[in-house]
Amino acid sequence: MLIASKSQQEIDKLKAQLNQEFEMKDLGEAKKILGMEISRDRQRNKLCLTQKQYLKKVVQCFGMNENTKHVSTPLASHLKLSSQLSPKIDEEREYMAKVPYANAVGSLMYAMVCTRPDISHAVGIVSRYMHNLEKDIGKL
């Protein structure tokens, strides 16, 4: 269980109440929860959640490397997706059946929901095309 509050007194009070009902062990300050890293800046009263390690694993899992070109806008303005790009012949359909496109989009959705709302527009756009993909879309 993770307990967070602005008041240390409230945290201690809740811990005492829970300890009366349940056997508990205090593990100290949390550094990670559900794959998210927790960092604190006490002077600025900031608590930050990141998924840096998770996203590195996603990039690695889907065959990209850390030398991939970074962009400030998650979805390039020149990129135009449409159902017209869907596979037309069996060879293209077979190729796209082997591309883990839905897995990649799902992995990005998890990051989007937890710590990266900035990628929600791009993830929303590419998630529309998870059915019957065209060969070139799978390489995006």
C-alpha cells in the first residue's frame, strides 16, 4: 500500500490505525510503484512519476534503438493515415499479421494513461488503424 499526504502526522495516524487491524511492515519511502519511478523534490514540494525504464524496454522490445531520431511533437504534421493504406493483397496481409503493432500501441497506451498524457493525441490516431494494417504503417 502506498500512502501519500502533505502531512506526516496524518500518515503516522493512518499507519497506526491500520497497524491495529492488520499486520504491517513499513518499507520506508517508495521509490517505485506499478513500474513507475517516484522522485521527490522536497524543497519545491514536487512529486514526480516517470516510466523511463518501462519506455526503454518498450523501445527495445519493438526493435528500435536509443539512437532513433527524437521529435518534440509526437505525431508529425505531414503524416496522413487513412483506411486507404490498408493491405490490398494477401502478401501484404500476411506480412502485417506478423507485425506486433497492436502490442506496441497498447504499451504506449499504458504509458499515456500513467505518466505521458502528452502522447495521447498520437496514440489515439495510430490506435484507429490497428485493424487491417498496411505494410508501411507498421514501420512507423
